[in-house]
Amino acid sequence: MMAAFRHTPLTFVRMFCLTLVVTMTMAQKSRDVDTLINTCIDSKHHKSAPGPEGSLFTTCHQWKNRSCCTENTTRLIHESSPYNFNYDHCSRVESMSSECKRHFMLDHCFYECSPNVGPWVVSENRSWRRERYWGVPLCAIDCELWFTACANDVTCTDNWTNNFRWLNMTGDCPTKGSCLTNYCPVNSTCQTFKEIYRTARNFCEKVWDNAWKYAEPTTPCMHLQFNQSAINPNDAVALHYAQIIAGSQMHSCNLMWFSIQLAVWAFINRILTVAS
């Protein structure tokens, strides 16, 4: 009788543990390496998965071999804006220079087209997107060139994601649907990028609400521009960070399973001691 009782809790606990582990595994979102390096964020203009495009417009052409954007999206980037975003929000003082705008277009092409952001994707609840990327390592040289190109241009706020007022635009609406566009915050002053941001690092990290993280030259990092005929250098960077994440997840999984085993065996021993 006692021998049968000894086996009952052991069988029950084993079944309970197995059910718990299976449930946790099913609930966990798959984030394996292949997923991480082939990801398009869930957003208004992004494709569901990266793939080749026949052509992409001007500045975005380097992404056409494997892209999360379509030609129509890249044409909007150059001719107006997919989101009616006004880069000339300080036009009463001065319009944005062509060189500064070119760097923002490179940045926008990366946002819409890059398939390399999987390791940094986070959830977000906005009308135009359910995901964004956060803290993508941007090569120092790219950030410095961008800031240098815009240093003497003017803006009225440091965080362009959160601080603008979005109001109905004047004139004709260039896109279908909403015709809201960005205006400077109330009582703000138009100043140079150099005055508002001070440093390239501060600019790159703040302008799009920490989408970028300034990466030192020794850190694997993303480029905004590369030779279309060559292999996309950002592929290797995404793979590097995806493998780190996969390795960390495996370590965490093993540690969790080990902890569960210890807890289960402690529980079993306690039951058996009481039963004796």
C-alpha cells in the first residue's frame, strides 16, 4: 500500500511538469535566427516578408534585392511622404537643405525597406504601426555624416516621434486618407540641429525616439548606405545579433528547466517524507 502511494505523487508531478513545459513552449513566440534575420515590422507600408523588387526609387535602390518595401512606397518617400511628414516644419525660418534631406531619405529608406531589424523589433500601439525597432546600432561614421549634413539646418524639437503636433494640413492632400501633418510644438523655437542636439550621438539617438543607438567603430553596426552591387553588409550584422539572442534564449531555457527540476524533486522528497 505504501509503495503504491510513493509512486502516485511522482507520477502526478511528472505529468504536471510535462504539461507546464508544453504549455509554456506553445505560448512562447518563435524568435529563432532565421526569423530574426528575415523580418519586416508590422506597419502601414511594410510588406509581410522581405523579397526582391524589380526596382526601387532613387535613394532606396540599394534595398531592391531583398526588401520590405515596394516601389510605390519608395516613390512616396521622395515625392511627398508616406505619412505626410513635413521636413520643412521650420520653413518660416529656413527650409531643409538638400544634403540634410538626402540623409533623412536614406534613414527613411532603411526604415521602410530593411529586412535586418528583427533583433530590435518591439511592439507598439499606434494607428500606423504595431511594431517598431528600438536601439538598432548605427555605425558612428553614418551618424556623424548625417549630423554634419544637418548641423546648420533648423528644427523646433529634439524628438520627432513624440513631440510634434499633428494637425490638418493646408493645401492639397498628397496621399489618400488622413491629411494630418506635423507642426512645431506650441511656444517652441526653431534652432539649428547643432544648438538642439549638440552632438551626433545625441541627435541619432533622440530624433526618432531611440530607434537608433550610436555604435562605436569596434561594434558591429548598421549602415544607411552601401554599394547595391555588393552584398548587403547589414545582413551579417543582423545575423551576429540574432545568434546572440538565440544563444541567450537557449541558456535561459536550460536554466529554467534546471530550476523546475530542482523544485519538482524538492516537492517530491517532501511528499515522500510526509508519507513515510
